[in-house]
Amino acid sequence: MTLQARYADVPVETKQRLFDEVRADIRFKDYLFGCYECGICVAACPSARFYDFSPRKIAQATGREDLGMFYEQLNDDIWNCSQCFSCLRCPRGNNPGGLITIMREVAINNGLTSARQALEGYGRVVYKIMSTGTQVSPDMLQPNAFPDWGPHVAEISENLELWRRALPPETLHTTTTAWYVDDKTLTELYLIWHMTGVLDMIKEVDEGLHMILNDVMEELLEEAGYSTA
Amino acid sequence: MPIPLNVIEARRAQRDERGPTAPPTEDIREKVFELEAKGEWIVQRVPEPWVGVTTKYGRIKKIPAEHTWHHKSCGQCGHIPGYSTAIYWLNRALDFDYNDPKDQTSCTAWNYYASATSNVGAQAAVAMRNFGAAYESGYFPTIHCGTSYGHYKEVREELVAHAELRDEVRRICDKLGKPFVMPEEIVHYSEWVYAMRHEFAQRRVLDLSSIDVTVHPACHYHKLVVEDAIYDPDVYGGQRTAVVSAVVTALGANVKDYSTWFDCCGFGFRHILVQRDFTRSFATLRKIEVMREEANPDVVLTHDTGCVTTLDQSQFAARAHDVKVGVPVMSEAQFAALAMGAHPYRVCQLHWHNTEYRPLLEKMGIDWRERWREFEDDLERLRKGDKQFLTWEDADA
């Protein structure tokens, strides 16, 4: 069975609606100008070396409005992209990596099963960045999380609190965040997540995480006098 | 017979003739200033003194020497803290005034590129909140992370191009009570290191003439919004970004070339966290092993968070597959600091790095055993409660 045949039972109206959401994004017209099919983007792409993945096909499918190929990519390809933007070598000025960013957002907004699967195991990172304002923290360096990094991770983990105090910059004496972030700063970040609909996006792919984040944010926002209603 | 190309000479001549008011290509700053003239936002000027450096297509970019607001990096501060510490140490070595703020969040672009659980409005609002905070402090933003730098340039393009996005983000900034500010230049710390390289060279205390270096240029530095990354006709004929490589040369070490220099490190944003089979394979097979075979460097230097992490941490597991690995990795800021006599543990914090770096230190003329003993004494004082934290004065003792 070909990949597109796998999605033959998905109504064309669904594929069209999702494609239209991608095309309606304000970044879309800045990311696609046509395709020479020269393959320079593929030659530069790290993911193309490792996966059955092609940034050229992304530009082609979106440019031709090939709904079958687009839907297949939306489910099977986009999460393989490294988002390094090596594909910006395109002589037409296309940005296949940027198209993928938009496609991922549409996949999240629509709660696609493939998007949920791609983000399995990633929830703790979304929680960290959205609730603390820093993406990774020293205490994430745990041997069971990074077994392939060797015993050095265990050494850091065992000495973490002491080693963080042995850092001259005052802002780095932290273990649960990358640096000290003021409460007022954090409140402002929470307000941004609320006002731009990001929390609604989380709800589509992880209701439990959405509930936890909402609880954490609600308290600080209400203390600061902001309504989250 | 050699092809009679004079492109390098022509570029050198153009560099000398052009000034900051004569950009050779479209300059987004013109639109940034137009929007200021229309009252849409404030443009924060690069403070004096600044250094003029050449961008990819020849525009002169202003790099502030001091009065800088340090937009920190999640991965640097969280997992390789000697990176950020070395940047501050270099500022202190030049006696420069800088601000290490707590009113700063991540740019959140690592998550944006990894999980897409964000959107264009949120990303622009996070950027403009941070720019507003820098403006309020009176210091000019200098961005430590390559991804933050590249992403903020994307955000600048989007805000300039789309009035409705500006309106949305302005409303958010109004609600936060933050001024709506765009910096005159978006500056990466490695551009500052490049601009200051001769100052560092003057303060160098180690002979690095036997040290061979391979350079990994960070993707989000030189591939995302390419036109205001730094290029120099004297470095690879202006065909690759000059940051890092020019610093290595100025410090008296040797830049060694390798064929996969354009390849990414394998970080992948989501891959480094949840799909590291890709990251490990790419980092070791396409980068470290190629460097070993073609250049056999003593150290890999790069200028971004994810690149240091990926290239350093990926080497451990690759040893099991007989891949040619075993090259230490650090930032050019740490390397420059070491060259100027910074402590390898108190300042450069090399004990957070994974791949064996001690042979490099020995080759550089650093007595790492004695320096580690000193650092262990520091730790003992902290452990016993004689001190709560290591200070800058301790670092330079």
C-alpha cells in the first residue's frame, strides 16, 4: 500500500481544510516562491541523510497544492525535520523548514494523532519552558534521562547544588531554572501565553499538561491582578 | 592555469569604501527606522562606543563594545554554564559595563522549533517583551544563543512585514506595561567576540601556535536571515562567516578546514531531547569523525548552545561503535578566556563538559591538576559553609 493510499479514507475536505490553514498563515507567502526541483535543499538537509525525508517534496506539495502528498507529509514527515534551516540555500528563496514550522502548528492546533505521538516524552520540556521561562534546567541532567551521555551526567547530578554555587555569575545559582527569572517577568510571560492562544494549542495535544499549566499560571496571574477568564 | 578571479580583492576594496549609511543590498533597518518615524515603535540605538564590522553583503554592522544587556541562553546557563561565565569574564577583562538581567525570559524558540506548541504572535510578543526590558534597563541587548539571534531576526522581519502582527504584539506589550521597542541592530555575542578579538589577542598569556582548531559555524547564526551575519574577505575569502575563525587566528592558533563545515551539528531541537539516535549519528559521523580524518584537531570551537552540547555529549556513545571521536568541544569565548589566563574550572567550568579535554589543556600549557586542586578547595569551602557562593573575586584569585 502506498503511503498516500494509507490516508485514502480521509475526506478530501479535511485535507483541503488543513492545507488552507497552512496557506492562511501570514508567514506562508514569505516562505514559498516556486521550486526549480534542483535538490540543493535536499543535499544540504541533515534529516534527508537519516530519514526518508525531502524538503524539496515539502516545497513541491505545498506549491502544487497536492493534497494527498501534503496530508502524508503532515502525518509522516514533518517531525523528522531538524529545523536547522540548511534548506534556506534554496536559489528561489524558499524556506521548506519554515513551511514545516507552519505545518507542525496546524498539526498541533488540530490535535492530529501523529502530532500527539511526536510529542510523547516531550511534555516535561513544554512544562519547563512555559512555566519557568527557561527551556532546560540543571536538574534535568539525570542519568536516566541521558544514559547515552555516559557517567559524566551522574557526576553532575550528584554535585549539582554545590557546582551551581561555584558559579561566579549571581544569576546562575539555580537548579530548577537555567537562570533566575523574576516573578514579575514570569507573570508577563504567562500573560503572553494566554493572550496568544498558546495554552489552547497545548490543550489540543495534552489535556493533562494543559490543566497543570493553567493551575500554575492562574495563581500567579491572579496574584498580579490579571484575570485569566 | 589559475582562473583570474579578483572577487576577494574587490570585496576588500568595497569593505573599505562603504560606510554604515551605504548598504549594498536591501537593509531592513531602513524599514525599522521608517516605522519609528511613523510612531509605531521606538528604535533603541546602539550605544557608543561601537565597532563597525562587515556583514555578508557588505553592510557595516554596529557592534556595541559595552553597556550591553546579556540575553542569556537556556542551554548555556543550564548545562554548560562555563559558556556564559566566560562571556562575562571577557567583558570584565576589558573592564566593560554590562547588565546580567533577571527580567529576561528565554526566547522560547528552542520549543517553537522542537514542538510547535507556540505561534507567530506568541514568539513575537516574547521577543518584544525582552527587547522592552532591555530598553527599560538602559542597556543594549547582546544575545548569547544562536537560535535566539536567528529567531529574533525572523521576528523582526515578520513584524516589519505585517501591520496586523505589530498591532497584536503592541496590544500585548501595552497590557504588560512594556515599551514597544526594536533594537537598531540584533547582535550575537560571537560578533562582539569577533569585534574585540584584537583586544583579547593583546591580553593573551598562552602560546597557542601548536593548537589546531576546527570550527563549526552554527546554523541559526549564518543560515537564518543571512544578510547581517558577519563575513570578512580575509576569512575564507568572505565565503563563510568569519566569527570564531577570525578569533582563533587572532589568538595565534591554527584554523583547520574540513569538508562538512556547512552541515548542522545534529541538534535537531526535538531530536536532542527525545530522538537522540539521529543526533548522535549525525554529530559523530558527519562532523566529529570527518574532522578527525581530515584535520585531526585538538579542539572543536563553535558559537552556539546546541552545537557545543550536541558535538560534546554525542561522542560518548559513539565510542562503542569504533567511530573516530575524542575531540573536546567548547565555545570560542571559553577558548579566548583560557588563552587570556582564565581559570579552566572557576571560569570556564570545563568539568561540565563530557569529552576528554585535559590533553588540550596540557598542550595549551595549563596545569589542569593544580587548577582542579584549587577548585576542589573552593568546593570544600562552599561545602563547609565558609562561603555561600564562588565570586568573581574568587575566580580571579
